[in-house]
Amino acid sequence: MKILVVDDHALVREGLRQVLKGLDEQVEVLQAGNCAQAYVLAREHTDLNLVLLDYHLPDQNGLDALGVLAEHHPELPVILLSGSANIGIMRQVMQSGAFGFVTKSSLSDELLNAVRTVLNGDVYIPPQLSQSRVTTAEATTARSQLTQRQQLVLKCLLDGMSNRDIAEQLFLAEETVKSHVTAILRHFEVQNRTQAVVAATRVGYRSGTQN
């Protein structure tokens, strides 16, 4: 397992490295002090499993860096770290493509829980965000951010199709479908397919059999 930690404070990086050893003593933790170094490491290590990315970095905003990583490494999950517990920032981060958000004031167990969740292919919703209400306007915004392919996958989910069925229907690899499903969960700020179907229905999506 290989994880990249991006933070401009060496002590924070080392602390995260020690915490991540709680996953597996053999975990390899790469470290970058800024975005430029992170991009180089992401190119050189194509077998990265996860990136822990600080929200405030000296050479680029964490949200912008998230976009760059998503563009060049679309299958690489990223968890944002921040000293702020602002709900607005959390929501913006999750809607921008992060697989999770963890505040730096969190206990080690929460970070490990977030990492395990994401490594298992799910999206980690911070407790503060899951406890807040998502407005209709915000849900509509999330809907508008789905790509055309993701909307096709979502309609298949509404029809109750499995990942294998969706792959056959849309002529995609199952891993690609899994990636799209994860993105859909992230956009609707939910943790499973059933919740995604409910959220999608609330903002106007209908199954293919209903169109």
C-alpha cells in the first residue's frame, strides 16, 4: 500500500506517517511539502492508493490541487485535510471531487476510519457534514455537476442494475463503472447506492423505465 501525504509542515507529515502505520506496518508513505512536489510524485508512482492533501498549501490552494490531480489521475482518491471545520468548506471540498474530508483536530481513529473507508472504494462523509441538512438548491447543484456518462450510470442505478450489468449496458469496464458510482455517491453526499437513488429521485431523476 502506498499513500502520498501533502502538507507544508514536516512535523505534520511525520505525524500523519506515524498514524498511517496503524493501517499496516508495511504501508509506504511518500511526503511532499507543496503541490509541485506532489504532482511529480504522483507521476512517478503510478501505483499510489491514496493522497492526503492539505487544504492550505504554499504554492496552490488545496481545491485547485484537487482539480489537477483529478484531471491527470482520475482514479486516484484524495482526502482533504484542513484545520477548519467550516461546513461550507467541507461541502465545497466534497462537491469538488474529494473522497473525504478530515479536520486536523480529529483523533487518529477518525483519520484511519476515513482512510479505510476510501481505500474500500467508498466516500467518507465527515460527521459534521452528514449531520447538516442539504438544501434543494445544493442538491440541484450537485446534479448539474454530474457528467453525461455519470448521469447514464445513475439512471442504471435507478433501474436497480448491478455494476456488471451497467458495464455491459454502457460498454464500460467494471472498474470504470465503480469509479462513476463513487463519484455519484460523492456528489449527492451519501454513503451507499440506495441513498444515492433516493437523493437523485428527490432532485428529479427518474429510472429509464419511467422516461
